[in-house]
Amino acid sequence: MNNGIIVNLNYSLSKCGEDAPWLILIHGLFGSADNLAVVKRHFDKDFNIISVDLPDHGESPWTNSFNITDAAEAIYAIITSLAITKTAVLGHSLGGKVAMKLALNHSDLISHLIVADIAPSIYGHRHQAVFEGLKAVSLTQIENRKDADKAMAAFIKEPGVRQFLLKSLYQNNQGKWAWRFNVDGLIQSYSHIIDWEQTNQSFNGVTLFIKGGESDYITSASREDIIRYFPKAKAHVIEGTGHWLHAEKPAAFNAVVERTLNK
């Protein structure tokens, strides 16, 4: 995926019928397709669903340089390979940025755009503690996840964040511990991950931004950026949730997504 070379992403396909509408689910930074399983289960009776592992995540290939445009084009390659002419797309956090870029670059293919707790904006560095925690885990020394959790705890204070990261820690075929995401590659590419490419493009389809009530990823200052690229965007706040709003209040999250998809 570096230098414009599109890699083949890992994805799972859940089809409910030839004539059913399509929905693509895109997870966030350090995650995998499984992170949006609660959304997939809610909609897989009515939608054909593609759950994607982003580059450098899950079981997708690792790259030397993650960037949002290449990730969007890799998902576009999946869409064209399956001969899909219209699809809805839902992305959380980094996945939301990728979903937005997909909608801007291929607006004719996207029927609905749903973005969970991220804006088309440039963000400051907010993952230093996570990077330090991940680097503190000596993969050759740990014996179990508890050892990894203890090492990360010196840098990452929130137990929920550590548990989220530990979902991607596994033992490979040689019995050695490894991360499913590309720690070094994502650190190296972090400036691209927090960036947003300025463009004159816009997407005029059905668009919803869902904000976690206690999250600061979407602020009042984000409104100008959102309207610039997505003039028909609506907003919904799920109170009592942080950045992982779909996991914290899945029923409320799925309900607002369902209302939007029915438009």
C-alpha cells in the first residue's frame, strides 16, 4: 500500500440476500473488524455486510506507510471486485476518516455515510501514552496477557484502553507473542493518521456524524470542517459515552444508525 500500491485487505463477508443493500464497517486505530461486531450482528439480517481489517491491522498486510487515501482505495478495490454499485459505509475513529475519504473520492458509490466520533480535521498527538505502553511490552519476555497488561499500565492508566489493545495480542504458530497491528509502522505513519488532506471535494449524500457525549474528538470547532465537506451532514450525540460509543451504548448507537440507513 505504500507509494500508491493497493494491497489486498482482509475482510469478512456476511450476505443475507442478492437484493439486500450493502453496508461496509471500518474499525479504528489499533482495532480490527471484530470491534464492530455488535453493529454487524444488529444489521446482518437486513444488509449484506463487509467487515474490513484496515492495512497494518488485524489480518491485513502490513505496510511501510499507512495513509488514509490508500486505505480508502483498498476498500474501493473490494467494492469493485464484488461488483457493488451502491453501499452504505460506517467508520469509527480512524475508520471514520477512511470512510469519509472513500465517500469524497467515490461519491457515486456511497448511499449513506455514517461517521462515529471523528471529524475531517487535523488532530494533535494524543496517543503517546499508548505508543509508550505498547513499546514497553517485551514480546519475548512475557508469558501471558497479564504480564503485558502490567507493562502497559505504567503508561496507560485506563484499564479499558489496555483491554482493548490486548485483544490484538496473540501467540503465533511458533508460540511467540505478537501484536496483530503493526506497532512500529503505525508509529512511523502517525503524522498521516492524525492529518486530513485538504480538498475541494464534497459528498452530498445522506451523512450522519455520531459523537460520544463525553468525547472531545468532535467539538464545536469541528462543525466548519464537517459542513465544508459534507453539507448535508446531520449530527447526533450519545450522552454518557466516550470515544468507544458503539461499545459503551450499543443499543443507542445501533438505533441511530438504523434510522439513518432507513433514509
